[in-house]
Amino acid sequence: MIVAPRDNAILMQTATSVQRGLPPWSWKSLPFVGVHAAAFVMPFFVPFSWGLVLLALSFYWLRMFAVTAAYHRYLSHRTFKTSRIFQFILVFVACTSMQKGPLWWAAHHRRHHRLSDQEGDVHSPVQQGFVWAHVGWILARDWEETEWKAIQDFAKYPELVWMNNWHAVPGVVLAVSLYLAGGLPWLVWGFFVSTVINWHITFMINSLAHVFGRRRYPTKDDSRNSFILAILTLGEGWHNNHHHYQSSTRQGFFWWEVDVTYYILRAMALVGLVWDLREPPANVVQGKLRGAAA
């Protein structure tokens, strides 16, 4: 990854924003703190095995795919279509990531794109600094409510509204299922450790993908492409591509830009689970490369 010269100013602004503090956090953030405590402490109280590490990674990958496919590319940007039944399944699995409600998530993400790196952007590191962009905004009282006007197209589905209001239920179902299947070790590694890894790698797109990396397209914001973040997030790290043309299911515009979420969605399209995957037009991919920062 290459850091552009203006990044020094961004980093200085980040440090300043951390010093001036964050808005008040909500008491509803206590479970967030509790899951972190469990993930860091409880592994010392169960026998270690590499199988448990694989279990944690498996549930990390499953839920990362669900978040990137359902919350981001489907609910936030409508980049493909699916049936109402499979819509529910995708969103339910994404909900097990415990990143709040699906409609809450998508509505705030749409706001982020409307005001990207400008005043009013919910999680801009340029405006508010690293800590706010990474985790502060999701815990603050300021942004607890769902912005219903921004998500009316999916708010018409009662089952999605129910999951939005009771978003902790899928995660609790997963936690209980893991405990019943493998006892405390499976609960600790499959749920607590996996959830914390999922949270912070997801949040890196907010806090890092507007500061570090390469800019292919001259977007109105500071979005960057990062191979490392793309690998960790199954394709979300091609963030400058995404901000350049957010309607595309595929965020890795070139063959060498690994986008695992897109590959899985393509496989699902072959068996009819999803369809009408939107691609970036050739002129969008190639036409504005000239003169853009590479």
C-alpha cells in the first residue's frame, strides 16, 4: 500500500480528533464490551486446539461473507437480486455478526456514501479521526436510531423490520447452538473470538480504507484500494473502486483484484439463488483511468 503525501495531514487530524474526545456512548454498548472481555479472557479457561482456531476462522469467514453480501452489496446498494426466502436467510446469517440491525446498517451506509468524507458522514476518519471511524460511531448515542427514510425499499418487509428491531436474536441463536454442539470451547472460539475478529476487520474499512492504500479513481472522497484489506474482508478492500461505482456487485474490477464475496455470489447465481448481478460498465472501469492517481 502507498500512502499519499496528503495522508500526513489526515493522520494529524485523526490524532486531534482523538484528543478532543468522542460523543457519549450508549449503555446499549455494554454487550459490545462484554463480548470483547469474553474473547480475550475465556480462551485461557478452555483447552486449546488448532481445531478451535479453525472453527473461529470458519465462522469469521461465513459471517464476513454474509455481511459483505447481505448488508453491504444487497441491502445498501441493491447490486443483485434474490428471492424473499433467500433474502431472509442471507440477512439472518449476517445478523449473527452482531453488527446491529440490517436496516440500521444499510441506512447508515447509504448516508456514508451521500456525504463521504464530508461533514455529516457517519464514520469518516477524515472528519472525526481513527477511533470514531473504527468503533466510536457504532457505540455512540447519536447514531442509535435507524434512518427509516433512507431504507424504505427494504423496510416494506416485516421480517426484515423484525430482525432490525431484534437484531441480537440471530447471534444468540448461534451462540446457544455452538454451546449445545461443542460446549464452552465452541462457544468461546466459534462465537466470542470469531465475533470480535469479524467486528474489527469489518470496521477497518471505515477507519483505514480512507487513509491508506492506492487511489485509482479521482473520487470526491479519500477512498483507497488495499489488497490486504480486500483479502481480510473478502473483497471490500477495493474501496476506491466501490466509491467510484457503488452499483457494482463486483468490487475487484480487474482479474488480479481478489473479490471472494463476488466469486461466491457468482457461484450462487449459477444455481439460481441470486441473479442480475450488476457489473461495472467497461467505460467506468477503463475510461477514467487516464489522469487518475494509480
